[in-house]
Amino acid sequence: MEEYKAKIDLIWQNGWLTNQGPLVVEFEEKIAAYFGLKHVSFVSSGTMGLQCALRTLGGTGEIITTPYSYVATSSAIFWEGFKPVFADIDPITLGLDAALVEQKITPQTRAILATHVYGIPASVEALQNLAEKYNIRLIFDAAHAFGTRYKDRSLLDYGDMAVLSLHATKLFHTANGGLVVCKSAEAKKKIDSLKNFGHNGPNNFDGPGINGKNSELHAALGLCNLQYADDLLAQRQLQWTAYKVMLSKVLSDMNFISIGEETIHNGAYFPILNLDSGTTDRIINRCNEAQIEIRRYFSPSLNQIDYLKGDSCPVSERLAKNVICLPLFHNLTPADQEQIVQIVTSCLSHD
């Protein structure tokens, strides 16, 4: 808190609250350096980042996307005037099944928008091959991917663009915010213009934009937290491993996400898979009774939402009914985790 207050004092000394101030510029540069990225743009939210990334496509058409994600993924598509087309997911990676994606590609397809679910890499190479084969764009919703590495690179470094959420619920946050990761200075310039009303100079505009900027106050919080990013990741990975060790005594390997050998996972989420609906209900109810918040994550399957309704996606629909994520946050104690595991274990039988 004292470190944050010092930065707030600096903001007041600068007299600069928003409009790409010095702390926003510093945050963009430092977080890009932290991940080994070249071009990032700090925006007001992950959802805004998705909308700006989609807006760079221009025109209309279809975006093939996942039904197993937070609603913001497909709502951004809908909001930007594109048609979301749902392909089902791989039951192992929980990301888009590339073979099913290819079946959905039509002359109207403009892009693939895939999610790295729970920070686990989607089928990166297979989706990239499809994008190149059909000359369409590949955008990753990397909301959960802070700190995940795949093949010795940040997971944010894949696709034509990737969007990271910096919302307060995330492992690393700026209270509210997001990052758009771009492959070129030209792409970043376009995102920076879009997030700033379309400005390409003080009195010039290169098209319609929106107020998607973020403030010095949020950048200050990001700069404070970035000093502890390694600690945040290390603590979360310890907590994730503790859950895995305790629950492995009562659950099979099929109940845990699969993390490939080429992935260094950030431990951001701890989902339990392949439960039946009754067991899921018992865990949620008993945890809520103990004032521990647990819910289905994600639910419902997005293809079943009225304004998004798409083709049946049975894998996503099954997971949406049964997957829960156990609590994870920086100050979660081993005793807290033991209590949560005891409740989960007690719900695995029908007594």
C-alpha cells in the first residue's frame, strides 16, 4: 500500500491522470519486457481488448470461437457485428478442437478466436496452420495466461494478437484492465488509435474508435504488482500443487487438467473435471454453507445462450454442467486448502 501511495503522489505531481500518461507508457514497456514481447497496448479491460482486436478485421462475417469460455469472448464478437460460430472443444486441452474448427470454415470466416482455458495452451500449432491455410486471422483470448509459457515462450506471444485480462480476479491485476499483444508496431498503433477515439494525431482521425484507454491509477497498481510477479506465480503454483497432492488420494487422473511437457503452467485455476452433476451440486452447496464460494466455471456453454445460440457442442455442454474451480488467491493458507479438500472429499460419496 505504501508503494502504491507513493505512485499516486507522483501522479498528482505530474498532474496527468489519463490519456497515455507516463506510468501507462512505463507499464506497457515493463510488462512487455517481462514477457519478452515487442508490442503491447494497455486497455481498460480484457473485453475491450478483444473488441479492439476484432475491430482491426474490418467489415463483417463469421468468427469461429469456443463455447467453453467466459461470455465476454463471444459477446465481444457479437458486439462488434460479427457472427460467432461455435466449434466444440478438445476434452484434454479444453480449448477449440482444430479438426472441428476446420469443418466450420466458410468463405464468410474472418478469424478464429480461441481461448487458452484456465491458462492451458490451446492447440496453438494446429490453429495457426488453419489460419495460414485459409488466410484468416488467429486471435487468442489469453485472459488466464499471465505467466504461462509454451515452448520456452510466453503464451501471449502466439497468434496474430492475444488479449490478457488484468481484472481484479486474475492472478496478476491492475484492478481493471487488459493488454492487447501485437506482432508489429503498426498493429499496436492501430490498437492505440482504436482505444483513443480513432485519433492518429491531435485533430486527425483514421476511423471510428472508442474510449478504451486505461488510467495512470491503474498503471500505478500494475507497476507495483509487477515487482512481485515472480512471487505471485511461485505462490500460486505451490497452492495448485498442494491441491493436486491432496486430491490425488481420492480422485483419478481423469479429474485433473492435463498439462503438456512443453508447458510451464501458471497455476491460475484449479478445475476439477468429469464429476457427475449431483456431486458437483453437493460440493457447491456444502462449500457455500461453509461460506466458501465455489461455482461452475464456465456455465452455461455459450452456444446455449439465447442471443448467441449455435450448433450443439456436446463436450462443452457436458463440462459446463460439471466443472468447478477451487478457490485460489495469494493469501490462501494450507489450512484453508485442507478445509476445502475435506469438504470436496466428503461430497464424493452419497452419504
